[in-house]
Amino acid sequence: MSEADPTRVKIVWQDPAMAQIGKGGVSDSLVKEIVRLLKKHQYIKVRMLRSALGEDAKSELIESLCEKTGARLVGIRGNTAVIFRHRASQKA
């Protein structure tokens, strides 16, 4: 099962953001924190601050984060995104 659970995704959209991408962009410390959060929660909500959106598009910023953490993008609404990583892929 590598697909996102629609019910869980709806619940996560209602929760506050667990991480924020600031003017530092996708830094090593942010990647470590996102990996830690994904191990614990599997689904997380990430907010992109306006200062992070300099020249990069929102989707490029989140795709970069997903690539570095091994997560998958579920959706983007405004400056907020939900990503998830299946538990089986966390063992790698």
C-alpha cells in the first residue's frame, strides 16, 4: 500500500502545520526534522513562508523536500502542503 489514505489526508489538512520552510529554504536541519516527523506521524503538513518562495515555485520547493526526505506529495493548498511517507519505506 503506497497510496495516501484519503481519510487520513483530510484529517491532516485540518491539523496545524508541523513544519515551516523559511528563508533558509530546504536546509539539512529542515530535512532532518521532516524525516523525524515522518517517522512519528507518517502524514505531515508543511507550511511555506513567503520569504521561502523567492525565485522558486511552491511545487519545486516541496518536490525538492520530498526528494530529500523520501516522501510523496499529497497536495498543495495555498502556501501549505501535505506530504507522507509509507512506513515500509522508512526502514531503508
